[in-house]
Amino acid sequence: MLNYNRALSDEKSYQDLQIKEVQPTIKLIIRGKKREFFAAVGKSLNMLLPTKPNTSSQGEDLTALWLSPDEWMVYSNKTVRNDTNEYEIEKLLYKNISKLNLGAITDVSDQFILINLKGDKVYNLFESGCPFNFNEFRKKRGSVTQTTLAKIDVIIHNQNESDVNLFVRRSFAQHLFSWINDSASRL
Amino acid sequence: MFLINCPFCGEREQSEFKAGGEAHIVRPKQPTELSDDEWAEYLFMRKNIKGVQLERWNHIHGCRKWFNIVRDTTNDEIKAVYKMGEKPPI
């Protein structure tokens, strides 16, 4: 139930940059390789998993991020109720995939923090602490990358040119947030 | 510092990767029948070439997949990248 506790103490706003934690949201890691696996996931989620590297696919309720040739992260587009940590979608996937030995489903809702960054200076912020080249990434809506930001593992999802979702492990969230504030104050 | 073209994610910086040592070292089929010297040879002895070397790398801060590269150890030039299980192109 950690997902219902805020990892970040507050929201911050700078010129052309707003930072806030979005919670609680569902986050699942899905792994599998078989052809039946893709069919079963497609049927359960009502959307296809992206097979092209560094891309994502978006459905009405869920977004699927490509992490590796056999690994995806699925997260909910909207926040969910905070009176239960059992999710229909996880149960459905567990029944259709894990039970049939097609792949693996792991609930990482508590493990990852979703931080939303908005504004024209998002990529200026990333460039101040990231080895990844964002030139192509920022132009393409829905692109995804796993990289390091200030040496911390992050997953970055480009929702729109100036609206980016960033996933970071809970134990690193405070540290990353203080780095973001430090860097953003000097952009 | 150099760039590595991950066969799964594309070109990324070296700091996202972890070096995994020499590639294509075959594990002996019958370890129990080896002498201690032969086992140590397999376990510890590496070529450490000055020049073109076949290496294993892991994209640890990205897709977490292993792959092989052909690297010149004198100038860090990467000649080729190929997936696990494939024959070295050079």
C-alpha cells in the first residue's frame, strides 16, 4: 500500500517547468516471448504491446512502454482509487498469462514513482544530467527510453513535446527530486 | 568514454553499460574430469589482448540484455556489435 503514500514532499514550479508526483497509479511489468503471449495480452488489455524498440502504445485506460524485447511496463493513464491495492487488470492478466505459463506479471505499483514534468524546459533539465541524446526522442510522441538521470535509473516516456512522465524507484525518488530542484533552479 | 550501439535499444553512452569480460569462453563439458590447472585455466585465465578483442557487454541501465562487441582495446573503436549466440563477424 506504499503507493498511497507520497514519496515526494511537495510539488514544485519553476519558470517553464512544473514537477509533480502522480499517485496512486497502477504499474505492472509484463514479460514474455511466445506468440500466444502477445495474443493473450492483446486480448486482456484490449491493446497491442509495442514491439518496436523505444516506443509505446496507448489505450483508453492503459499505456504500454517497451523496455526490452521481452519486457514491458503497463501503467494506468489516470489515478486509481486508494482504498484497495487489488487491481482488476492484474487479476485478469494473471489469469490469462501467468496461470497458463505464457509469461510473467509483476505488480510494481509500489516500487516505481511516477513523476510528471511539464513545460518547455523539460529537456533542458534532462540534458543537465543525462547521457541520452534527446534530439529524436523529443520530436516523436510516445517514445520511451530507459537511461540514467544524475546516475539514477529512470524510465522516461514522452507523452507530448512538453509533457513527460518519468518513472523512478521509490528509494531513489527523494534524492532524484532534490537533484531536479537543484538543477531546475539554475536552468 | 565511447558510444555503444546496443542491438536492441540503439546507440547509447558507455556509462549505461557494464563490461562482462572476454566472449566465447566455452565451459568444459565434464568439469569433474579436469585437473585443477585446467579448471583454473578456464576460470581465471583471460587473453587481455592489446588490439581487437571480442567482449561481452550488458546494457545494465537500459534493456538489461547481454550482447557481444568487437572492440579495439588500444583506441576503444568498436568494429562490430552482434547478439548472443551469433558468430563473430570479424
